[in-house]
Amino acid sequence: MDNMAPSKKAGFQKERERFGYAMVSPSMVFLIAVTTLPLVSLLAMSFFRIDLTSPMDNGWAGVENYTEIIKDHRFWHSMRLTAVYTTVTVVLQVMIGLALAMAFFRGFRGQGAMRVSVLLPMILAPVVVGLSWRTLILTPEYGILDYLSILMGFGSKPWLVHPSWALVSVILIHTWQWTPFAFLVFLASLNAMPLEPLEAALLDTRNSWQRFRFVILPMIRPAVYIVIIIRTMVALRAFAAIFSATGGGPGTATEILNLYAYRVSFNSLNLGYGAALGTLLLLLTVGISMVFFRMRKAN
């Protein structure tokens, strides 16, 4: 009996493991089908010439698509726009989100209703946000922002038809929609802080800025890194709001790398070159995320 007990226990353990694998396998198959296979297909397509406008020339291209990218001035233009768009939006979201979190952390009358209003933009679909800003906020003379600009004496601005103003507009749209995410993370981090350092800082003679810089900010630094990482990844692959607001225009004024890959693939019907652009965007996102994760671990 003593020899039988361990074998029965091992058999029962294996049966439990098989049952666990059987329960998890449908989800794993689904995840592989919707994530891994498309990525493998994207990588494979990037090594082929797949141009639907001249199918007779299609076939194996090797690294030709990637060497063509190096000489593509439009690609480098989209890279510069992507860098500006990502950097500015992430910085603004961190700064505004942290400022809002500090305001709500201190507390004020009516903060419940204000908290709901702050979170509303994040609930909306990016396509809805882009169309709303295009029709209700940025329309010349009749849009809310343009009307306020006229009232304050700055005059009507070509928000979506001038290259510089169009880039500013899409940055405002992205910042407005996703700052609530940073606000939520920072507010949760502030509420989770231990009270002892805060009470000690209040007893000290330092001013509010010194308390924030030397006490509060070091304690919420992990949350800051998480927000930067997540918002950078989302900004790099931004598409819907920009596409619905400007379509990447005027011309290529707001054509970040994600939009350029879309235009090449579905407007120019050059799927192979578009796949190479998409692969580079994927590698760029992974590389930047790894750098931020290493910085987070180092601190």
C-alpha cells in the first residue's frame, strides 16, 4: 500500500496537468492565430515583392524591400514625424496627467464630477475622437477651439489644412484622449504611497516643490516608467484618430510611420514594401520598450 500511494498521487497529478492543458489549449490556439501567425506572415511578406499593380513581377525579393527603405525619403520623413509625435504626446501626457493626479490627491470640492469628466475621453473610440475634433472642435470659424481663438483675438487658424497646424492638431487630439490613462495610474500610485514619508516631509521646512521632487516623485517613479513605456508603444502605432482627422495629410504632414505603411499597402497596393515598413515599426516599438524596461530596472 505504501508503494501504491506515490504512484496514484503521481497519476492524479498528471491527470490534473492534462486537464489544465486541455482547458488552456483553446485560448492558446486562438492567441497564436490572432497574434503570432500575423506577425510571422508580416515578416515573411517583407522578403517578397508583392505589388498588386504589376503582379507579373512579383516574387522573392530578399532584402530588397529593406534596402529600398534606406533610400526612401518619404520613409525618413515619416520617421521624423513619428519621433516628434511620440515624444511630444508622451511628455505632455506625463506632465498633465501628473499635475491632475496631484490636484485630485490633495482633494477639492466637486472632485467626483471632475474625475468623471477627466476620464471620459479615454472611453471614446479613437475614430470617434478624430471625427469629433475634426467636425466640432477644429472646423474653421464654427469649431469650439477655432471660435475661442477668434474671441481671444488670435484669429481663425488652419488647424487641419496647414502642415504645421495639422501636426499640432493631431498631437492635441492624442494628448486629450490618453492623458486620462496617465492620470489614473499616477493617482493610484499616489494613493498607494506610505504615509510616513509624507508626514515626515510635511513636518520638514521644505516647500511644496521640494516635497514633490525629493519625496513624492521618487516613490512614484516606477509608475512614471510604466506610463512612459505604455504610452510610447501606443503612440508609435497610432492610426485611427489621425486617419479620421487628417487622413495623414495635408499631403504627408501628419503621415507617421504607421500611416505610411498603411498608404503603401492599401493605397499603392505594394504589400511587400508595406510589410517591410510594418516590420520596422514592430522592431522599433520592441527596441524602445526594451530600453525603457532596462532603464526602469536600473532605477
